[in-house]
Amino acid sequence: MLPTILAAAVMALVRSLAALRLQRWHLGAPAAMVLAGILVGLGVENSVVAVLNTEVAQHAAEIILAFLLFVDATEVRGGRLWGNSPRLVTRMLLVALPLSLGTAMLVGKLAFPGLSWAMMLVLACVVVPIDFAPSEQVVRDRRLPARVRSVLNVESGYNDGIVSPLFLFALLLAGGSSTVHTPLDALATAAAQASKAVLAGLVIGSLVGWLLHQAGRAGWTTEQSRRISVVLTPLIAYTAGVEIGGNGFVTSFVCGIAFRYVHRVLVARRIRGANAPRPAGGSSTVSRDFGLLEDATALMTMWFVVGIAAVVTFSTGVSRQAVLFCLAALTVIRIVPVLVSLVGSPLARRDRLLLGLLGPRGTTTIVFGLIAFNGLPDGVPADTVLLATVLCVLGSVLFHGMGSDLMIRRLLPPPVGGGEPADQGMDKAQENAK
């Protein structure tokens, strides 16, 4: 175990030291860490499955997901719940996302007819949510219209939070160790957990946001202590949600929304107050308070694990059905529902296609896949989830991580005369709002 951790740490350090150079080669952290994981996996192939299928790995994946959900909920720009393009985001999250999940279940049933519909829902929840870790430069690429980047940013921030209760509901039905036997039992259990989680998330997020503001006004905090407070918040939310019998993931996600809202409102109110005292340690800006949390979650990605798991899955054999399913998940299962949901929208056809094409899979898929692998009974169901996770993430690293630039260049030719995009004003407004 220690040599594996050492290899992961060394590779992360090397990638950090050469970050700009690797970006020019379109090799971000995910691709580098997956490659390192494959190299290590070749040496520890026999022990990989035993390490992944442990209670420690399960809890580690759960905590990482809790942090990611909290961060996603706090990263929406413009201070609005639904971002700067709420109608488009509504179409993506409430129309395209359910359509994608349903399509993934149907395609999955064709590919794996021996698995139950509950397993199809588990697979759909693993492969559908998007995450821009494999192609993080996309949401900052000024060649893309600001509205497209805004929609992608909000969608990637919220879709895993929306899917997580459905994912746990599916695991309740498909898991061998569960006492749940019918969909109604699973639904009742999931609903009870979700209701407790929502209440706990609202209370914790609002309370911590208010306490952070009051402590700052009293001069009790430093810039470092404020950043540490933000990092501790999702951990408190997740563990408190689990302790009261709720869904810890939903608690973390709702906590992030409530915390960000209260934090932003109180900071704006303080700035508007001409005589309001400034907190110790300097200006309490959103970027400063959330900086440590963003850096910490950047280190929590599990790309290294994907590389190691890839060695095992490929050594035991990869079925044609699994490859076709994951290829469909990265293309038609995403693109067609997006295009259908945007019918009649003001977006140009080019922008609609970009929203469908630019949907990478990343840490959310990895964590959901690992949780499902540990939660499902040993055998075909668990092995199928692990295989789908590996293939989907590896495919996304290649298709989105290394191909996004080509997609953008093909669909968005440079403006005549090198002028700025027409929505550059919206671009700058979004940056200022953040």
C-alpha cells in the first residue's frame, strides 16, 4: 500500500511542477494520473481488487464525494441558484438529465440483458453525470460563448447532487446486503433519508455561514482560519447527515447551497455597509475563503485508482457489449437528450451541439462506481459496474480531455479579424460576479 501511495504522490508532484507544459500538450492531471496508475497497477495487479473492495475504500470514496458535492454546490457563478441562464439550465437538469438516465437504462439492458433494472439504474447513475475534471480548461475557454460555459458550469455542479439520492435508491434495490425488498420500500427509505438530509444541510450550511460572518466581524478569525472553516464544513455536514440517519451526500450538497447563499449575502451586505468593520486578516472575499477547499478537492481526485483498476479489468477481459455501452454513454446517451431538451431554445444549433459534445465524465463517475462496486454483491453486477466505470472514464479522458480543443476549433472558427466574441460583455460580468 505504501509504495502505491508514494507513486501517486510523486506523480501528482511531477504533474504540478509541469502543469503549464502538460496543458499545452492537452495532458491534464487526469491523463497523467491514469497513466501513473496503469504503470503501478502492472506491478500490484493481484491485490488491486482486494484493496478496492474494502470498508476503508468505501468510506474514503464517500467522504471524497461529500466534499465534491459541497464544492460543486458552491461554485455556481453570478450568485444565483440556477446561474446566469436559468431557463437553459432547467432544460439541461430537468429534461436532458432524466432523458439521459432513461436512455442509459435502455441501452444498458440491451448490452447486459442478464442484469436487473435496478442494476441498470445504478449503471446509468454512474455513467451519466458530467464532471469537467478531465477537461477543466473547457469552462474557462474564451472561445466558447459565455452562455454555453455558464450552462455547463451549473450543470456539472448540480447534476451529481441531483443524481446521488437516485443512485442510493438504486443501490438499495440492487444491493445484496440490503433489507429492502421492493421498490416502495426502497423509495420510502430513500425519501426518509433525503428529508432528514435536506433539513440538516439547510441548518448546518446556514449556521456555519452565519457564524463565519459573525466571527469575522468580531475580529476572531484570520484568513487561514476562515479557509480552514470552509474545508471542515462539508465533513461536518456529511458525518452529521449520516449520524441522524439521513443521506450524507444530499446533506453535503444542500449544505453547500445554503452556505454559499448565506456567505454571499452577508459578504455583500458587509461591503455595502459604509461603516461595517472589516474582518481580521483582510477582505473576506469569496475566492479567498474558498481557495483552500478548491485546492484540497483537487488532490482528492481518484484518477490514479482508475489507472490501477484498468490493469485488472483489461487483464480479465473486456466484452464488446461493455465497450459499446460506454461509447454510447459518452456520445448518443448524452448528445441526443441534450438536443431534444433544447428544441425551441434561443441557442444556435452550434451551441446546442457543443453542450451535448462537451460532457466529460470524471471524479463523480469514479466515486459512484467505487461505492457501487463495494455495495453490490460480488460477481457479475459488481464487476460490470467496475468495468463500466473504467471504460467510461478512460474514454472520456481521451475523447473529452484530449479532443475538446479539436471540437471547439471545428465548431467555433476564429472570428474574422481576431475580434472578441459577441457575448464578451456577459463573460466579463460573470467573472466580476464571482
